[in-house]
Amino acid sequence: MHEPQRTEDTAGAVSGGDAAEESEAARRRRRAQFLRELHEAKELRNRVQPRRARAERMRQAVRMRTFRW
């Protein structure tokens, strides 16, 4: 595994009233980066293991059919 890239999100702390707003923006950036990497990892897994990916899609379809709205 590779080490996650560090960005300037946590490097500069903002003082005053903008601190909460800046930390919220940094949190959103980190979350967006995490979701991009997660999506990329899932796509890679699906390409490398197509049979397992198909089985997972089937299980998800069964879960969705049995879920009551």
C-alpha cells in the first residue's frame, strides 16, 4: 500500500472566526479525496476480479429487492 498524500489542508491553521469555516472546507476536501480514491479502488477491484464483482452485484440486487420502502 502507498502512503496517502499530504496536502496543505492541515498545514495552515487559520485564526479567528474563519477557523471553523476553514476546517469545514478542509474536511470537505479530505472527504472528496477519500471518496475519489474509494471509487477508484472499487473500479480496480471490479476489473481485476470480475467474478467476485458480479457476485457482489447479485447480492446487492437481492438486498435491494428485499428492502421495504
